[in-house]
Amino acid sequence: MGTAIGDVLPLAVGVAISPIPIIATILMLLTPRAGSTATTFLAGWILGIAVAYALFVVIGSAMDLSSNSDGNAVTATVRIVLGALLLALAVNQWRGRPAPGEEPSMPGWLAAIDKVTPVKALGLGFALSAINPKNLLMIVGAAVAVSQLGAPVGTIVVAGVVFTVLAACTVAVPVIGYFTMRERATSWLNNLKTWLTANNAAVMAVLLLVIGVMLIGKGIGGY
């Protein structure tokens, strides 16, 4: 079980450090419908991670990626491909970072976040966690790592819970902070939003680079 959890932890951190969903959560918490929209957004975020993880674990098990079979070469190849894709995303993020003094560009839908209903927030949270290319690559990497171990169902479930909780924690923290420290949380949330907006591209580029190299290294070592 320890090996399974250890393998998914770095990838969970990769999902957790996602500035755009955190910014979206903060913006929702600064609207009149903060409680309902931010909570359902968090629920969608958690659900998306859990469903995607479960789906790809099932696919990995069906492909028999266990190290007890002939799955090592396949797993190694998948890891190298995932790592290469993450490196490509890292380069794209780095090139897209704002020049000194330039205003960082954010997705257009963030400007209309105050009009999002709880149902739309749920769907948005699900989409950003399960369909976002960066997160999807991380989740596939976690599923491949667990599938290769040929672990029992209990271990796979525990690893999935740990992965989901850690991956969702950065979106959960602002929501929890808002409900526990309402008055004091507003200033902290605004400062965090400002920092994440300014450093989004650089943070993502470094993160994707590190995890991409890690996956490629593990893939090469698997042959």
C-alpha cells in the first residue's frame, strides 16, 4: 500500500497546484452566492478527479499493466509519452507567461463567474478536474502507477482516496477558510488571487517540467 500511495503523491500535487481552479473558487467566494456556488464547484472538482481515476484504473487493469505480466514495457512507454506531453505543456506555459509589466491574461469565463449558478459550478468543477489536459495526464499517470503494481482492490481504493483528497485540497482550503473565518478570509483570498494570477504561467511551467521529467525517468527505468 505504501508503494501505491508513494507513486500517486507527486501526481496528486500536480493536480492540486492548478492556479485557475483556485482563482475560480476565490472569485466565487467573493460573490453574493458564495456558499452555494463554491461548495458545488468543490464537489464537482472532487467528483471529476475520483471518476477519472476510477475509469483509468479500470482501463489499466483491463490492459493488464501489472508488473507480474508483460505490462512493464507498455507502462514504461505510457509514462514516457505522458512525460513528453507534460514537457510540451510546460514549454507552452513558459512561452505564454506575461512579460514584465504586462497584465496576465486569464480565461474569459472567469469574468462571468459571478453569474454562475450552483448547477453550472458543479459541471465546471467536474470539467476542470477531469477533462483539463494537464489534470488528465496526471490522473492517467496515477492510474498507470497503481495498475502496474497489481495491487488488491483495497489498496487501489485507498490510493485513490489519498490521491483525490490531496489533489482537491487546494480548492477545498479557500472554501473551508471562507466558512470558518469569513471576515478575515476576504483579504487573504484577494491577496492569494492576485499572486496566483500574476504567477500562474511560471508556477505551472515549473510544475509540469518537474513531473514530466519524473515520469520520463520512471518510464526509462521500466524497460
